Amino acid sequence: MPGTELPRAHPVLVAGGGPGGLAAALELARAGVRCAVVEPRPDVTTDRPRAKTTSARTMELFRRWGLADRVRDAAPVPVSFAQDAVFCTSLTGHEITRFRNAFAMYAEPREEIAESGRQVPQPVVEQVLREAVAGAPTVDLLLGYRVLSAHDGEDGVLARVATPDGAEVEMRADYLLGCDGAGGVTRGVIGARYEGRSGELPNLNVTFDAPDLERLVLARGAHYWVLGTEAAGIVGRMDLHGTWWTVAQGVRDGVDPEALVRRLVGAELDVTVRATDPWSARMLLVDRYRGRRTFLVGDAAHLNPPWGGHGYNTCVGDAVNIAWKLGAVLSGWADPALLDTYEAERRPVAARTIDAAGSQDSRLAGSFAHPESALDGPVGAARRARVAEELAVKRGEFHSLGLVLGHHYADSPAVVDDGSPVPPDSLTDYHGSARPGARLPHRWWGDGSSLYDHLGRGFTLVRLDVSVELDAAVAAARATGVPLHVLDAPHLRDAEAYGAPLLLVRPDQHVAWRGRSASAAAAALDVARGAARARVGR
């Protein structure tokens, strides 16, 4: 904020302005809560794609902020161009098999999702989020600043912050969100430590320009998994103008990146390398998510390999969860005990995500490698068929709506257990359920809008049977200051699948309670805002 006085006190200080920090700021802004985002990078780096998959669930969260269209328009490769993950001997060789509609990428609307998944380089998403945060009147976006240290006190946080000109200032906040990644300071602020393991193989990311590659590639695909013995890895487009990325597996830094790309392509062509990044997989989870007034979000709390594309999406999910709760507490209508549910809800999701991604670390492209000559001709066709059967174990990497949409908070203290079965735990298959704790099952309305478009910013009481009176619930919300929107939806398709005529939906679109009476809904509001823990009837 050049030329202006730096505000030194905020209700929330966000350390780190990557996707998690920006998402937290947008969620706080949605609640009208002031915050400051402290981010060391003045500009978004564009020559490294970093994360590339924006999940259907993250796109649904972007839709809540009115940003889904902006992300969709900014995506350099539209979903209509390609939706499949293609396994091949090389980009100019033989196709072995393909996983259709990988990462829930669909060109046409689907009933179970409000938004399709996307292949968008993380810098593109970050830029959209940055612009939205910069336009939020309740957010101070401090680019070029860095949190150096912080004291996590009983009544607030005192942080030492480096300014772009090298000076140091103190900033105070009621709460600190640690969105500063694996190399940040906030994990140390609360004395948390990573636990877990690292992958055995080195990997190398390469971003490159190859203007002639598009006309050489064997088939349309969103990703190409190359299984050749000369080189094994993944290749994809950063745009439709000749810029590509690759993840070469089992490759150490120091190899000739241009030669590596040509081996993956399977042809001689002009290649210009933009950037290289060596890395190894890490499957790590912190032993605690919060201190007194400090909460860890995203990579500061958990790290997983990129297989399945879950990493940054889990960061956004964390940010929305803690930020809506902080917004509720700071707005005065939720009890601070609600903040204790953040770790209870999000740590199991991170553990499940790490397990899913880590299980694919032993199923990389090289483990299925065959010499291209062995896959040529009639004999090669039979071998390709056998390899395709072996690749069935990869399904969970590309078809994971069971994890992406099906994670639930059934055990949360802020959710009212109705005694119904918890949805089956499945990585691949999403079992849409309105059981308390689950994401509200999606439906399209007759006018083409999404059910989610009609939910309120606070809690929403969805009424499927308009004969049920709601006076007790509305009065309870008014008395406690809880923002409660009533949504009458008697026309909702397959309404009986929701299991009750009334559903109390949280700001994050998860069901807090379902039942049949307004008095029970009123009591459930106290549970959902952290003011009561008792079980509530239907």
C-alpha cells in the first residue's frame, strides 16, 4: 500500500497470500470482517504452473464468491477442448488407454455438481483471486511484506512484519491464519511439527515452449501419461499457444531438460525451456492445527504429492472452513468454541487426502513402463491391452469425487447427529447424502440456476415441505443474531432423497442438521454456532 499509512491492527491477520490465504480473505470479506493479507511476492510468478487442477468442489466455492465465471474465462485451456487423461508410449506414439472426464471435467452440466473441474495453472487462479481480494473494501492486501515472527497470546497475536523497503513493523490481530506454507513461520509459532514420510523418487518439473507439438501429438487429452522406458512422466498444456509442462518421474535435476522433453514426445522438435523445478513427494501432516489465536491453513498444516490434483484444493477447503467460523465469532453470533471444530473437521480430510495421493506414489508412470517397440504392431496391441488392464489401479487418481465431494464432518461437535448411516467411505464414488455433516447434495433448478445459488451467506433453512411452520427457528435466529435465510424448495427434484423436510445448511454448504420441527431447528442452530453440544431431536 505505497503512499498510505499501514494499519497496524486487524481482527484477522493472514500470513501468506497464496490460494489458501486469498481464499480466507475472500471468505472473511463475505462476512464483512476486516483482515490483512501479508504476502512476500509482489507479483504472481507465471513460468511455473505449480498446481494445475481446480476441483469441482473448489469451483463450487469460487461460485459462492461470484468468481467461477472469472476463473473459467481466464483458463487458457477450456474444458471443451479436452477432458481425458491419456496413457501412451509417447506423445507421438501409441495410445494405451484413457480415463474419460478426469478430475470431473465435463463440458456439459451434471446434476451432482454445480461446477465442473478445471485444468488451470495455479498462477492464473491466484491472479483472479488477487484481483478479487484487492477489490474487497475490508481487506488490506500487503504485497512485498513478510511475517517474520509472531507471539500467540491469550487475547491476540503480535506479529513482526518486514516491509518492502526492509523496515520492520509490529502488527496486532485478534487472530492469525498461517497460510504461509511449508517454509513459513506460523507452524513454529504454535509449536506444531510435521509427521509423515517422503517419497523415494526424485521428480523434475519442466515448463517449455514447443510451437510444433500440437500438430504432432497423437490425440486430444488433458494430460498425457508417458509409459516409455526412455522417459516416463506426465505432459500437459499450459495454454493453446505452444507452452507445455511436464512432470518427469524418477529424474534428478541436472539432466538435459530439452532432451528429456524430446524423449517424452518421441520426436525431434524445437524446445525452449522456461523453467525447471526438482522436487520429491512429501506426505506430511502436523500434529496440531491451532494454538491460542493462531490457526494453520493449507500447506502449513499438510503436504501431499500432486497425484490426483488435491493439494491446493484442500488448502481452499481449509480456508473456507476456518474463515466462515472466524467471521461468525468476530461478528458476535457464534461462540468461540466453534473454532475448536476446525481441526476436528479438516484434519481428517487432510489425512484422507494424503493417504489417497500417497498411495499413487508407487504407481507412477515408470512402474508401467514398456519399450515402445514392445507395444508396436499386432503383438504390441495385445500387450497394450494388458497394460490398460493393469492401469485400472490408477482410477482413483482421476475419478475421486468420493473424496472431493464426499468428505463429511459427521463427527463434528457443530453437527447434529441424526443417527442415520454415514455415507460409505469411497475414494472414487460419490454417494450424495444429506446426512448431517455432508455437503448438501446439488440439484439444478428448472430455470437453470443451481440450488447453491439460492443459499444465504449465513445459515440457510431449506424447507422442502412448505406446510411446516418455521416461527420458532426464525425467532431463535433473530434473538441470537444468527443470519438465517429461509429457502422454500418444494419443487426440488428427488426431494425425498434429502431425508427430511427441513435442512439446516451452514455457510460452507454442509448440512448441520435435518429434521421435521422448527423447535428442533432452533436448538440445532445453537449447536451449529458452537453454543451448545447436546444432541437435538428431529
